[in-house]
Amino acid sequence: MAAPPAPEDLVRACRAAGITDRRVLAAVRATPRAGFVPTGHVALAYRDEPVPIAHGQVTTQPSLSARMIEGLGLRGTEHVLEVGTGLGFQTALLARLAADVVSIEMWPDLSEQARRNLDRERIAHVELRVGDGSCGVPDRAPYDAVVVSAAFPHVPPPLVEQLRSGGRLVQPIGPGGEEEVVAFERTGTGLTRRQVLTWARFVRLHGRHGFPP
């Protein structure tokens, strides 16, 4: 009889997608995605694919989350901003890899569900906010790393301003539908593109510095 699906299936998918950072792979292995998807989609939890959630949103494909996090180059001491909490799976990965995470979500019910999911899995050092992610969370800045889980043709200026010099930012760049996922670094002259990590499809980033609501 075949073994039931498990986090190790996602680890294999991440390796197949080219993720090599051992800390990222260990975080995927330690985080049961079944605790971060809607009840009706638990059977899909250990497939490397997005899962639909409320408000026309979807969770990020696990190997894509791993790729974006790998692009941040986290070492364990970072103060991280995540734009787009969803149901908290990527937030949990970040929390295992950084010192602390501030995550902002525009939908209060999704943020509340993420909080329950994170609490159930005993994920600490996470502060959840509800609001306009395109504005960041200025009262907790500066950040060592920022990850944006929605697409816009450029990085919103507030997110650049809230990233410390030398910090990394990963965001899908495009109109929503098919994007370059780009790793940037903030330098003395502003934000510098360092690497295109992959191509992917993302929902749009809405807000004051994104697409109109």
C-alpha cells in the first residue's frame, strides 16, 4: 500500500524545482501544509499546486514559495515583512527561517484563519496585520527582507523605503497572470534587480500603491 501524502512529497517537489537551500527544505519538511488549507482541500495539501481560498484568492504553490524564500537568502536573524498572509503556510516557513515575521493581509477573515492555523502549529514570532499590503507596515520598519505574494508592474515605493540598505526583496513583477519573480537588493542608489528567480502566475496586488481595489 502506498504511503499517504506527506510533507516529504513537497520536499521532493521543491528539489525537483531546483531549490537547494537545506534550511528552506527543512522548513518545508517541518511544516504540515494540511494545517494551512481549507478543510475541503486537505486531500490536495501535499500536491505541489495552488489551492483556492476565499475572495477569489489562491495559496502559492509550495515549491514557488520555497523558491521566493530561497531568493531572500535568510540566515535566521532577519526581521521579515510578508505582503499577503493567505492562510499562513508561507508565513510559517518564514517564521522557521527568520528571527521574526510581520505579515499583512487585506482580508480580515483570511488573517484570522491564518492566526488559528499558526497557533495550532505553535508557530511563534509572527505578528499578523490587516490592511493595505502595498503600503507595507511602516511602524515595524526597517526590514531585512520583504516578500510580496501578489503581482504589480513595479515594487511599491513604500516597500522600498521600508527595506534596509543591503536588504532583499522578492516580488512577482507584471500585470497579474504571468510574471517574472524577481529578487532585488536595496543599495545606496535604490532598488537593484539581482536575479529573475522564475516565471509564475500570481493574483494582482491591490491597494493604494497597487491596482485599484
